[in-house]
Amino acid sequence: MTREQPEPSISSRVTRAFTWTLVLVAASAVLTTASFAVDLLVFDRRSAALHEARRGARMAHEGMLDEETALRAWLVMRDPKYLDPMRNAQQEIEEGHAVLDEMVGADRDVAPQLLESRLAEQGWQTAWARVAEAVQPGDPPTAEPFFAGGKALFDVYRGRESKLTDSLRAASDATDRAQGRMLGAAALVQLTLFVVLGLFARSQRRLIRNTLEHPLDALLAAMHRVRDGDLTTAIPVDGPSELRQIGADLGHMTRALAAAAAESARLHQVAVERSHIDGLTRLLNRHRLDEDLAAECRRSARYARPLAVIMMDVDHFKTFNDAHGHPAGDVVLQSVAEVLRLNVRATDSAYRYGGEEFLVLLRETDEVGAAMLAERLRAALERTLSRQTAGQGVTASFGVAQYGESRALPGPLVEAADRALYRAKHAGRNRVVVASAA
């Protein structure tokens, strides 16, 4: 005949319940810490590398454009003054290459496009650029077929470079999506833990009520308040020693839950802010721009309402940054952001597009109104940056584009503004160029 096992004491039951509660809370804390560690060490690091790689690609491409322009001028004019810009462009290309090699040289998603772009660039350099550079002032005039051949090779390079740019952009977008999925999965698992914690606490409450009916009335009332979300309620500790111990343990539990809830709310706010706000300028970031621009394009198409964007780039920023250091460059970018905040309407949105590039999304605004605002921003930035940089020529160039049939999607609209911005750069900087008027 076997002896009947004694029923566990109230103290042991409460201790076991409290232990499991702590395990669930600790699991939630570990999950939160791990998710943010992965976010910081993996996704943020890769996003930063891709952002820097895109900057390097842009630097190398601008250098190629400058070198080609200088060489063509040299072939036509045979003036040695065109050789210095060419050499500066070559140095800019080398710097861009160094950034690309360091950031994505071993990235299997981007390296093939990088190699194709580099081969096309080397083909143009070998077959045309170096030949053009070797021409002497007294040599016969350069034949037109030679120019045409250089253009054909350069067009091949531009096509490969465009694929590289698209690949970098796609890799950046994929990283953002993976980051969002990871954070979403972590939030779902954490929510599940809290649900499990709530169900577990509910089962323990019922067990205790069935074991001790009348002496637990006051404790049950307090537990009901806790269940309803009042984590500041006082847990009674009157009655037998076990009941007092239960009251004390529940008091610890509610405080732990309150602390966990407060920490969860804080971490959630940090995650939301990090996903939408640029850390340096405190403007909206590129991720938020993609969401807002897609929504506004849909609204403009549905209700036939005007929509325009302004693309802005700080002139001579790299030169200033190299001469005065990154802290001074960061101050310049923060000043630009402050000017944008002070001059755009409450219905408009300003974003840091990347590096020293910014974008303003203008709702219910046509191209004319956008150009007027861009000119106002240009003048305000010229005054502000002239004072801040002691007149070292740091200004801003602007490209304006309006939503239309040929720009019915976010990509073409931003590209039109970007092309207008490049025309403003090539026209001498510190000016506004409208896409439809260019």
C-alpha cells in the first residue's frame, strides 16, 4: 500500500509560481536585449556600411564625370589648365574605390556588380582616357570617331555603374526589411511571453482562491486590481504567515511587472524613434521618406491633388568636412536641418536623404510653389552657412520636381528632382533648378 503524497503547501506553490514568473520576465528581458543587440551589431552596422558604400559609389561616379569632361575639354582646347581637374577627378575616383572596396568588396550581393562596373571603368580608362591624356598640345586635332568611341565606352560604364547603384539600393532596402521583420518577430515573441505570464498568474490566482476561501478575500481584491492593470495597488500582508508570504511575493511580482512594462514601453519608444528619426539631424529618415512618399503619391493620384519634392545637397561639403573635421561637418548638417524646420510648413515634411542630401515633401503644392520655397531655403542657407563657415563657399543646390504622369511613382519623382539637382550642381551650384524647366 503506497502512502498518499502530501499536498504541496501554500508557501511552496507560491514560491514555484513566483519563480516561473521571474523566468518569464527574465526571458522577456533577455529577448529584448538580444533583439536590440542584433539590431545594433548586425543591421545597423550593415546599413551604415551600405550607406558609406553608396557614398563611395557616388564619389567615384562624380569623379568619372569630372574626368571625362576635363579630358574632352583638353582634347578640344589643348589647354593644360584642364589637366588639373582631371587629376583631381582621378583622386576622387580612387577615394571612392577605396570606400567601396572596404565596405562591400567582399559582399556577395554587391561584389559582382562592383566588379562589372570596375571593369567597364577600366576599359574606358585604358582605351580612351589614358590615350586622351597622352595627347600633346602640338598633336593634330582629335578625330570625331575618337570622341564617339570614348562616349560609347563611357555609356557602357554608366550602365554598369547604374546597376551597381541599384544593387546597393536594393541591398540597403533588403537590410531595412530584414531589420523590420526581426524586430516584429521579437515583439511577437515578447507579446506571447506576456500572454503566457498573464495566463500563468491567472491560474495561480484561482488555485490559491480554491485553497483558502475567506482569508483570501482581501488578497483577491488586490489581485483583481492588479489583473485590471493597476500595478501600483497595495498587496495586503495580513493573516497567517503563509498568507503574509504570498502577499509579499505578489507585491514583488507586481513591482517587477510594472518595471518590465515601463522598460518595454521605453524600449518600444526608442525603437520607433530609431526607425523614423535621423540620429544626427533629428529630421525624418530615409525609411520614413519611403513610406510617406508612397502614401502621398497614391493620394495625389486618387484625388488629383498637386505634390512636389525638393532635393537639396550641401555644396562643397566634402571639402569643408576634410578641412575642418567631421564634428564641424556635423554642425553644418544640423544647421541645415534647423533651417529646414524653420521654413517648411506644418503640412510639409523634411527628411535627411543621406550624407549631405536632404529632401522636402510638399503636399498640396505645385512646381511653382515648390520652386519659391526652394529659393527661400537657398537664400536662408546661404546666409546661415556663410556665417557658420566664415564665408568658405559652403552653400546648397536644389532640384525641384512635381508629381505627374511621367512621375507617377515615388522613384521617378525623386529621380527627376535628383537630375534637376545635378543640373544645378553643374550650372555652378547655389541655385535652384526645376525639372520641367531644365
